[in-house]
Amino acid sequence: MYNIKLYRVYVFIKDSIKRSRWIKILKRGYTMKKLLVVVEIVLFSLLLALAGCGSTPPAEPEEEPAKAKLIAPFVIVSSEKSTIKLNWNKVDGATGYKIYYSTSEAAPSDTVDPSSVITIDSGDILSADIENIDPGATYFIWAKATGDGIDSDWAMSLAKKMSNYNANLSSLEVIDYTLTPAFSPDVYNYSLTSPIASDVEVITVSADPDDINAVISGDGCQSPFAEGQEENTITVRVTAEDGVNYNEYTIHITRGEPVVEEEEEEPEEEDGEGVGVLKLRVQHDKDNKMLILNCRDGEGYYQWHINGIVRKTTRTGRTHIDISHLRPGTYTIGVVVFKKEHTIHYSSKVTFTVDED
């Protein structure tokens, strides 16, 4: 490119010499031939100088490109009782990993408690366990890949709520009976210290879970025996919040003889009016949804009513009545015993209260 420009300069000067303004120079003794030689020398020197300026400078050493930051691993979280199990994908270029766990949602920093950080010194190890966690707590899991000065950023993988695996009872009883041995959460087999009378239609098993989120089945009011059955086993099952772990508590019961009560002299009767008073015992089940009723057995029919409305008629003085539909308040439960002639033999009333949930 420079050669072409110099050539054009040379031609321009050569043509200019021929013009009249160069005549004075020629009169001083210079001939056209000499003048052209001088111009060629000057232009040649100028060409060399410009050629040197246009040469390529020596190449400087290239800087190494900055290393790309690693990508944080993706962690899959599962749990098994008091252990959180972690698995993550392999990150290209990683020489290790760090896992941070906490019940706080705040992101980890360089000053986090070392006991809350699991350090993996190999890029090929892709799993870890966090043990002795608190059941029911929510854990936040963060992870980062580490390398040769190119660690990834911390990334939260998952907020994991740990389900409670507690499947124990805090209490167990059969109303009006005694368990043997005495209840203990880690004892699962019981019996009663006395048999259940054969004329008892309903017994109540009361059980409370140690963890409020556990689910209980097999408790409440129930018939102790099937027809002709002399022995039975009541099973109370407790399923933990995690839906996996469970415990079963069993109560072995036996049928006994009917309760024989001392005969009492019957009071005189009056048509249409009760002249005798029964001793009526009223209990609630643990959920306050059933009334458990007991009074002295007698000949005739037992008519049970709440606030004057008949709810049930039985042949015995032991039964239960559903009160789950009643609104909170105070009610009167009454029983009237009729003989076959439909005359009132005994009657009794007791008040009870339905509380708000």
C-alpha cells in the first residue's frame, strides 16, 4: 500500500519539475537528469522509513482465558426416620462439593458453622447423609461445587419438612377396667385384671398419641365380643406422621359371668308415673362424641331420651348414645324403664355438657 502511494508522489514531483515553477532551480546548474536522481534518492529513503513503520510488531504473549465458574449441583432429598439422605449430579470440573443444612432459610456465607457443612473432597462422591435431625422440623439444603479456585455459587436445592416418625402412645386405658402390666409407651401387649361381664355390650378404649400428628385406629366405643366368643384381642394401631412407621398395642380380654346384683324390693307402682329412681352413670368418650350410660339392670325395656326426645330403646341398662351432632350446651339425659304392660317402673335424669371443640 505504501509503495503505491510513494510511486504516485514520485510521478507528481516528476511532472511538476517539468512545469515552469522549477525553471529557476534548473538555471542554477541542475539538470533535469540530476534533479530526478536526487528525487529518487529522497523518495527511496522515505520508502524505507515508511516500510519500517508499517512492519508488524512482535507478538505479545497471550493471556490465558479466565476459568468459567462451576455450576452448582442439583440435590435430591429424601428422609428415613432421623436421617436426611442426599444425592446430587456430577459437575464437570468439580474436585469436591459442600452441603449446608439449616432450619433457617438464610443463605450460607463464609462464616457458617462448620458443623452445619458437609465437605466432600472428591468430585466423584455424589451422596451424603445428615443424621440426628429433629423430627417435624423443616430443613433448608444448600449445595455448591468446588474446584481450583472456581467454586460455584451456593444454590438452595430444597426446603424439606421432616415428617415425625413417632408412633407411640402417651396413654392407653379401658374405661372401668385396669390394664396389666401398667401402661408404658414401649410395652405393646396387655390384658385386663378382671374379665368383662358377658352382659356388657360396649366398652370404651381410650388412647392418646405421643405425637399429635399421628393417627390412631382401634380405640373408642366398641363391642368386646362377637356372639359366642369367650376371648378377644383389641388392637390399637398408631401410624406416625410419615405414614410409614407404626406400632400396635394389643389388649387381651376374656368374657366373664353376668353381673348379679342384689335384688331390691320393688317400689309400688303407679300407672303412668315412675316411683323408683335408678342410679344413672354418664361418661363421655375421649372425643366427646359418645355418652356411655350405665344403670341397674331390671326387667323391661329401657327408653333413653335427651331433653325429652327419645334417642334409643334397649333391653339392658348399659349402652352408648352418639352426641356428635349436638351443639355445645347443657342437656338432660333420661332413662325410663317400662314393663311389658307399658307402665313406668323406674326413671332417672342426669345433666351433661357438650363443650366446644
